[in-house]
Amino acid sequence: MALKDIMVHIDNGRQVRTRAEYAVNLAAAHDAHLTGLYVLSHAHIPGYIRAQISADVIEQQLKAAEDAAKKSEAMFRELADRAGITYEWRCVSGDPLELISLNARYADVAIIGQRDKENGDVTIDTDMPDRLILSVGRPVLVVPYVGHFETVGERVMVAWDSSRLATRAVNDAIPFMKKAKSVAVLAVNPEGGAEGHGDVPGADICLHLARHGIKAEAQHIHADDVDVADMLLSRAADEGIDLFVMGSYGHARWRELVLGGVTRYMLEHMTLPVLMSH
């Protein structure tokens, strides 16, 4: 499979230009079509409060939202035109999660932003990107709200635990890995046995990738006294990784939210773009 259809969610967050640049560069690298999706959404106002707001104020809010959408559209078109890619702009109204999910199902990958707790935009769904990753049925590439990313998938690292979700993530990441200069498959605290990692952790999945023309290096580390997510991010930083690949929510999402988990930690503390599959 090749990346030929990419969707990026555009909003008014402080990181949106970086995310748009990342999406444009990815589309250019893969000769793919890029769709910029903007969702016009309004904060929910209870009826008893809305009744006290004048029509002029509501009209001003609608006008401000439309003006913000036009500003984002101009930014997106400028970047896409400069890169010489094929693209389209979609501006739709409604529930962000539903509309992003709907449009993402017709793309090879959806690019969205990390949740930014300091973003004052009340129309942004605070349960994103978690629910999108769980519901869309496509790989989701999450771009951090801080930092600037000069390269796109030149050095890829895969978090490998031989699970169904990790297997799905590896398959979804093949188009990225085929263009990468280096690929590392990292197992943290691997276990042996028929249902574990085998005699050499990561060797079998690296052999599978080799048959796809991908040269991947199997790595494994033991760090029982260090949080797995911390270890993954630390190792990625040490090796200059610019794209991290992992399966998401191996446990029930409610359990990860209550007890903590690798997916939740990565979504909150990521320092590089992360491709997640569920």
C-alpha cells in the first residue's frame, strides 16, 4: 500500500501551521492528494442562557467563526500551492469528532493535533484525539502542539510488543518505513515463549519488513524500574527519531484513563509526531 490520500484537520490552535506544513510535506514526499478539513463548531450554550443573548451577539460569533475559517483556509492553500501538491479544502459544520471521523475513513492516514490544554478555543473537543483513534478505523498521525519538525519520517521507530495492535501499527506504517532512511523496532522488557517475542525480540517482524524492502534493526531493552512510555520517548530522542509508531489502547480506554497507560502518556507527553493504530 502507498500513501495516496491524506487528510489533515485544520483548526485555530497555536500549532496549526506546523501541523499543516507537516501534512503538506508528507503529501509532497509521497506524491499524495491532501485534504484540509475545517470543522465549524460552536460551543454548546444551554437554552436558558442562549435566550439572554441578543441576536446581534450570536451573529457576531458566527461571523468571527467564519472569518477564522477563511484565515485558516488561506494559510493552508498558501502552503499547498507553494509545495505544488494536489489538494482540496473542505469546510463543514457540525460535531468535530463525527465529521473528522467520517472524512478520515476515506483517507490513508489522518493527521491531527495533540490536545493542547492551554488552547482557549472552547469549540475544540477535549476528548480528542483519543476517541478519534479508537473510532476511525484508520491510522492517526498526531503532531505535538510544540516544536517544529523539519523532516517527515526519515528516522522511524516502532514500539513492538508482538500484540495485535502493534502488528496493525506496523502494517499501517509500511508506506512511511519504505521511504525512511532508518527504521528501528524496539521491544521494551520483552517476554519469551510462543506468545511472546521469540528467541530474538523483534527479529521476526524485521524479517517480515525485509520482505517489503525495509531494512529494520531489532532492538530490545530491559528497564523494569523505568516507566515504559518514558523509556520509549527517551530512546527516540537519543536516536533522533522523527516518527514514532505504536498500537494504541491495548487495555480498555477507561482503565488507561484511571490507572494510566502507555497510550495516554504518549498522547500527553509526546515530543515528536506519533502514528497510532487501533
